[in-house]
Amino acid sequence: MGISLAFYSFIVLGVLESSYGVLLPSIIATFNLNSATITSLFLSQFIGYIGAALVSSSQSNHVGYIRMLLLASIVLIFALAIYITTPIWPLMIAGGVLLGSGMGLIDVSSNTYIANDVDNADTIGYLHGFYGIGALLGPAIATSLLNTALNWRLAYLIFIWMVVLLALGTLFSEKRNYVPLVKQKVEPNTNTWQHLREVLCKPVVFISAFFLLVYVGTEASIGYWAYSFQTLIHDIPKIQAGYSVSAYWMGLTLGRMGMRRMVRTVGAIRTTEFSLIILIIGLLFWWFVPSQLISLPIMGLALAAIYPTIILLASQSVPTRSVSSTVGFLSSVGNLGSAIFPTSVGIFSTWIGLKNLPIMMLSLSILMILLNRWLIRERIVCD
């Protein structure tokens, strides 16, 4: 039951994060914002996420996985209720903090649970594949509603019912009383901060965190701004642009569902290298021929295997007692990228124009290649 809830929780996570890019122009119009001021919503979500990641890392074994999901569901319901009803921008910011908190609880606790509590470690690839399923559904739902001239808030009304289903699943779980995230006795003389210090002493964790910072920033920036880039800069019809964003997440989904075979065939290092090469090809195609739509699913496919592979490898490089802290740290740093880079794109777009989005993403891809070479040279990541 715990695995099923983990998979569904990542569908919810994917829906909430991916739909944001399609709804962004409508939110900007409703609150009379621009590409720079809207970034305060990104930052509010990040603040909530960081707080939730720290809570999840420190309290996960005391609270248990199912109860952690229930807490996340309650927080998300409150956040989405604010998004649906408020006409005031500061309340949207407050809702963003709650939304980030709920998503952070899901992200860290589900990643930790799957990385530790499942005999077949490859299941983490499927976990992130279910995120892709949600990420595929989110833009499709939002696009369909906007295409029928319905208010953007109705999308969040649909999403809140998805969260209610998650809450009901936790309440009816036969293991709702207690499911630990880590099957490991807690040492009496250690705590989360000691585990975190132990984790930070390992170069694999530190460098992997920096890698994920850039990776998540790239994935989020494309997902958040691709719709605006296509509709505002290149006059692509809104419904076509919206479904192309779904295609981006579809590529991510298919890639994550198939990553196990890829990693087993060529190894983790080559999988990451191939992924980055394909990503750059897709970005170059997007830059030179922006009106075509095939580059977005190609980029999604290229990005698919990177995050779960890095999380899994880093988790396997630390003692079991430190896995929760490791996943929490990596997820937190990665989510920092989802705040920094989309925000930076919004700010830079007011100076150099959103038309340069592919160039900005190319620079981040090159940085990931350099980081990956660093990992290989230092023999930190191994097959």
C-alpha cells in the first residue's frame, strides 16, 4: 500500500508542478504582474519546500511515511483553496509557501521511502516515471480548460480533488498507523544534524547536490516558460503550445519508465552523458527552429534519467542511517534550482527578452556536462 501511495503522490506532485507553466500567463494577467514580479511566487514555494524538507528529514522516522503523506495532503488542500479563492496577491504568496511545503513533504518522504524500503532499487525510476505521468496530465488539463475560456482557477479545483483522494488513501491505508521511511534503528547518540554533517563530508553528495541544483533549474525553467515562449514570442496557437508542454513531460515520463534498462545496459555514467548530449541537440533544434514542436518531447526524454539516477547513487554511497538526510539535502538543493533559475529567466527576460530562453538553457546544459565530467574524473560516480 505504501508503494502505491508513493506512486500516486508523485502523480499529484507532477500535476501541480507542470501545470504552472501553462497557467502562468493567466495568473500574470489576473494580478497585473510581469515576468519579473511573478517570480515571487516561485520563491514562496521554495521557502515552503525548504522548511518541509527539514521537517521531513528530522521527523520522518518518528511520524512514519503514511502520516507524512496525510500531513502533506492537508497542507496542499489549504494551499489550493487559497489559489482558488483569493483575489489578493499577498495571499497567493502565502498559498505558495503552503504549496511548496506540501510538495516538499511528498518529494523528500516518497524518495526516501522508495530508496530504502523497496527490495528492488530500480523502483525509484518508476516513482519518477509516475511524476512524469502527472506532469503530462497537468498541462493537458490546464490547456483544455483555458481553450474553453474557463477561468484558470478551475484547474486548481480539479487538482484539489486529486489531493483529497491522496488524503483518503492515507486514511484508509491498512498501514496508516506507522510505516517507517528507513528500516534502521535510530542510534541513541546521533540526530539529523549529525547525519547531515556526515553526509556533507562526502564529495559524492556535495557535488551531486550542485549537479541537481542545475538540473532541476533546467527542467523547471523549460516547463515553466516554454508555453510563454511559444505563445508570446512565436505566436504558436495556445492549445498547440499547451499540448506541446504536455509532450515535454510525456518525454520525461517515457524516459523514466525506461531508464532501468538503459542504466543496466550502458551504466549510470554513460546514461547521464547520452542524456546531456540529446538535451543539447534538442535545445539547438529549439533555438534555430522554434516553431516546431518535436524538440520539447526530445528534451523531456533527455532529462528523464538524470534526477533519479543521481538520487539513487548518492543514497547508496552513505550509511543507511543517513539516507533520509541525504535525500532531504539533495532534494532541497535541487528544489533551490527550481526557484533560482526560473526566477532568473523571468528577470533576464525583462532585459534580453524571452526569445533567448533556449540560449539560457544551453548554458545550463553545458554546465551540467562540466559537472558530470568532474564526477567522472574524481571517480565519485561509478557504474
